[in-house]
Amino acid sequence: MKTHISIINKDSKLRKQKGFSLPELLVVLLVAAIILVLALPQIISSRRLFRFSGFQRQVATSLREARQEAMSQRKPVTFRYDNGDKNVVTYGGDFGALGDVKNVVVSLSGSGVESDDVKYGRPTGIPTSALSDTTNLTNLSSNAVEITFQPDGSVMDASNNPQNQALFFYHDKYRLDTAFAVSVLGAGGRIKVWRYSQGVNSYVE
């Protein structure tokens, strides 16, 4: 009797250790493939959004570094955004004139984001009112925007009046999800970053 029970127990263990049959394995693989196909576009989209979100930090960082260099060198230093090649260029002072090899050049395209995806301005449908710090979109001039920081860190116009500036960007394929702005208050050169919020239909700091 004991021997019979022992044989049954061994058979049960063997059946448990067999694992999936071929049809079961095919079903599992098919379900996994379907889930992957459905999720892949969202994964790609999330990665692109994550990469584009880094542009906001890059623009703000380049502005802050240009301001800091102007103050430390005690010379005017210019931040330039070129909408043609989607580059940010820092020149002036020890960085030399525009086009000098000493210029600091940072590209906003690449790493999965095409140059045509980077758009300057606001997406259609977003309010065009000023940000809450009173700055508004700085229009492109010769397809570029230049912000020159003075040795005291301020931004002045030709008449030596404080000049507020704001740069707006978005990704062409994910417009509302990616819209952001970076503003510069001319009097003190203070730099702020903003992101568009669909909930309030406005840019928030």
C-alpha cells in the first residue's frame, strides 16, 4: 500500500515539473507579442517626450551659463538660438565673435528628436497672453533670437532700458504635452522655466 502511494506521489511530482505544453507556450508568446505591439508606440512616444523635456533644461542652463560668464568675465556675453539649425550658441567675451571656434554650441536636435520636430513659438490654440512674470514671446529676427547679458547680469536694449525676453518651444508631434517656455527678466537677468498645463490652459512656473 505504501509503495502504491509512493508511486502516485512521484507521478504527481513529475506532472507538476513538466511545465508548459507547446500549445500553452504558443498562447503565452502570442499574448506577449500582442501586448508588446500595443505598448510599443506608447513606449516610443514616452522616450521622445522624455528626451524633449531635456531641451527645457538645456535652454535654461545655457542662458544661466551665459549670464554667469558675462558677470565673471565682466564683458557682454550673448546667448543665441538659431531656429534654422536648432542650435544654441554662446558667444562674446572670451568666447569670441559669432562663428569663432571658441563659441559654445549646443544642438537641440538629435537623440531621436528630428530637427523638424523642434518648433519655436506656441502651438495653435494656446493663449498668447504674457506669462505671469509679464514676459511674452520674443519674435525671431533673421530666424534667430539673441539675448545679450551685461557684466552686471542684466539684459538691456539699445537705449539701456531693461529688456524682458521669453523663448517658447514645443515638439511638432506632441504639441500640448511638450510646450514650454524660458523667460528672462531684463532688469536683474532672472531666468525662469515654464511648462504648459492643459488643466489650466496656461504656462505655469
